[in-house]
Amino acid sequence: MSSSLSDMELLSRMAEGDANAFQKLFYQHWEKIFSIAVMYTKSEVLAEELVQDIFLKIWLHREKIQDQSNFQGYLFITARNHIYNKLRIKSQETEYRQELHAHFADSRAADDLLILKQSQELIHQAVESLPPQQRKIFILSRYEGLTLEEIGAQMGISPLTARAHMRKALASLRSFLQQHSGDLSLAPVLYILLSK
């Protein structure tokens, strides 16, 4: 019996409330999803939490997904979306940003260095795509460390205007990066580089 038939059978039983079928499905796929989550988040603790969340979603929506002919594809897309959303939220947390900074600063792994390089190149392209005033404010804030008050004084605009331009710049950058990154493994670094 092929793995996809096995998945279909388990999904069908699970839809009827069979917790053992769910447990088997979980154990067949958790390691792959965990590996993906670790690759994206660089945190085993967070990855475990995400895998539990993802499979909880599977259980809660078991009746809707019982006819999934490609459960592995469905599971990957569900996992990717959940990880992406969680990273967006976690990137606002100082502690998580510091952990990721430390991970990439200390890493000598070729994959991590490549991710960092690709992320920096993508951010550079995104910043270059901004309108001139937004680009200048973003550079003064993120790269030169000026406060919005200092930027306003330097550019002859109010701090509120500088803040409005900064918000627009960050929204544009996030939109650009979502459209052009393609590879979710870049997501944590992109969020860090944008939020530092």
C-alpha cells in the first residue's frame, strides 16, 4: 500500500473522530514538518510549538480535509503558511530577534551564510525600490541609527511626517519582500534586518 493511500485511509478514519488514525498520521509526518520548522525558525523549541499548532489545525479541520489526495502537499502548504504567520508575529519580539541575530552572527554553516547574503541583497533591492524620501528616512533610521526627531530636524520635516514616511517605507518593504523572497527560509532574516 502506497503512502498516499495510507494517508487517505488515515484521513478518512480521522474525519470520523479516530484519534489513533490522527496519531499515526502525526508520527508519519511530524519529523519532516519539524525539520522544516527548525530550518525556518532556527529554534527547536519554537519549531516544536509550531508542529503542535499545525497538527492541531489538521485535527480541528479533519472533516474538511478527509478527501485530500495529496496530503503531504496540503500539510506542507499549511505548515509554510503557519510558520510564516508566526515568524511575522515573533519578529516583533525583542528576545526572538536577539536569538536570531546571535544564531546568524555565530554561524559558520554555509547554508546560514548563504541565507544571510541573499537576505541582505534582497533588502538592498527593496530599499532601492522605495521613493527617494522614504528611502532616505529608512537609511537614516535603520543604517545610521538616527531617531525620528533627528531625521525630521535633518530633513526639515516634523517627526510625525518622518514617522508617516517610515511606516509607508516599512509597509512597502514588507510587500516587496513577500513578493520577491520566494524562499521562506529567508523570512526570519528579512524580518530581523527590517526590524533592528
